Amino acid sequence: MADRGQYFTQGDVVARENSAFMTKVYQWMSVGVLLTAIIATVLGTNEEIARTIAMNRGLFWVMIIAQFGLVIAVSGFISRMSVATATVLFLLYSALTGVTFSTIFLIYSINSIQSAFFTTAIGFAGLSAFGYVTKKDLGPVGTFCSMGLWGLIGYSLLAIFFPSMMGGTGGFVFSMIGLLVFAGLTAYDTQAIKMMGRQAMNAEDQGRASILGALKLYLDFINLFLIILRFTGDRRR
């Protein structure tokens, strides 16, 4: 009986530590999303500023490239960073995303943007909760969705040179696949991040893992948001 009590005590400690780690991940992810939303709303509701950002193609592409660079830096080199550095880079990425997202206010109505945001929040919460509690290995789902993601990236790059690819049936199929891919990645990433927290050896490792996990879930969230907005958004005339 003593051994069994000790077993349950250790299990409770592991569960509490894992819960604390995931809470930190969700907190940082939420900070990133809110920072993006606030900056996008402040800039986007000022049509003159939003148009300046949209029309200055050089500035716009510099910000896009900078965002890719920050994601690569945090994802690929976080093990060499301090927690403070990783946090600053994550927040900088979230802020830059807010600047580029301000241009969607030129395309969609404010009400439809708000509706898409809350729809995304509800859907994301359900998908992430499933990934957190399920005992089923979601590795195959992650592999399939990762392959789909590369396909979406390739299609998006081609669409830069052939914009008509994003119109009509092509655009609809792209959005449907994107919705399935990022829905699957949300559940898979949550499960993978949960395991990542268990493997962290010390507080510093846990801190870095929480920022990396927050970035992964943040990317899932904003991509789901863009796809849902594409489906449901009312375009301004």
C-alpha cells in the first residue's frame, strides 16, 4: 500500500508540473495573439496607415521576410538562446505580424474580422483540448498535415506569380485543405508540446520549450484565423 501511495504521489507531481508547463505555453501564446490583434486593430482602423503599409511593397516584403527569419531563428536555434532572448524574438514576431495583418482591414469588414477571430478562438480551444487529453498517438496526423503544409506553401509561392490560382475553385480547395491541415496540426502540436515539457531537464529548458510551444500554437491559430476569414469574411466594397 505504501508503494502504491508513493506511485500516485509521484504521478500527481508529474501531472501538476505538466499542467503548469502547458499553462505557461498557453499564456505566452495568448500574449502573442493579443499583441498581434491590438497592433493590427490600431493600425488597421486607421485607413491611411493601413494603405501606406499595403502600398509600400518594399516595406511590406521586408516585414514578411523578417517574420520568416524570426520563425526560423526561434525554431532552429532556440537551444542556443536564453529564455529572455527567445521571448523577445517571439514578441517581436507577434508585433510584426500585427503590422502586416493591419492590411486585412482594407479587405474585410471589422465585424467579419471580429467574428472570424472569435470563431477561430472557439475552434482552436476545442482542437487543442483534444490534443491535450487524447491518449491516441497523433504522430501520423502530424506527419500527414506537415506534408499538406508543404504543399500549401508551394501552392502559395506559385500563386504569387499566378494570382488567378487563388480564385474560384482553386482558392476554395486551397482553403479547405488549409483548414484541415491546421486543424490537425493544432491537435498534434498540442500533444507534441505536452511531451516536450516532460522531456525538459531543468527550468531553463522548460522556459525555452514554453516559448517554442507558444510559437507553434500561435502559428496554428493565426493560420486558422486567416483561412476562416477567407471563408466567412465580408469583403469591403
